[in-house]
Amino acid sequence: MALFAGFGVRHEQRTGRLEGNPPAPRWLARLTGRAWLLGLIFGVVAAGSAVTASWLLRTAGVSTVSLGWLMAVKAGYCGVLGFAVARWVILRQFLSPKTDSTP
């Protein structure tokens, strides 16, 4: 997802159809401008948070959940995660389009 969002933003910036500088969190500027590496970083963080949440639920005594609850949690988690990653990748591409060295 990060590859496609990053490519789309860079393409639109090169054609001149996308301009501006939306406000972005300061911590995004410290991350790489390469979309594939940015996606990898966000993926590792997301996987780590899912494992941590599973461990916390197991520690709390939750050993099984119904299929309906599992689907609801998965849909909510994936929706929020997809929105957040897409937004952060797009905002990061706006921060330094000239210094991005992705081919």
C-alpha cells in the first residue's frame, strides 16, 4: 500500500496536479522518504502492536473469541491501520519530494 500511495503522490507532484504543503506531524520528517522502506517500518510496527495486543488479551484470560467478534476486530483494526498508514505515507511524501531518491 505504501508503494502505491508513494508512487501516486510523486507522480501527481511531477505532473503539477498536486501542490501544497499539508501540516504533518514532526516525527514523520525523521522517517525515510522511500515508500517501500516506510511501508516496511509501518508494517513492523503494526505487526508488533498486533502481537502485543494478542499477548495482553491472553494474559487477561481471553483464550477464545467467536468468529463474529474476530471479524469485527479485524475489520476495525485493518480499516484504521490502512487509513493511518496511507495518510502518513502521503504526508511524508509531501515533506521532501525533491530529496526522495526512490527510482
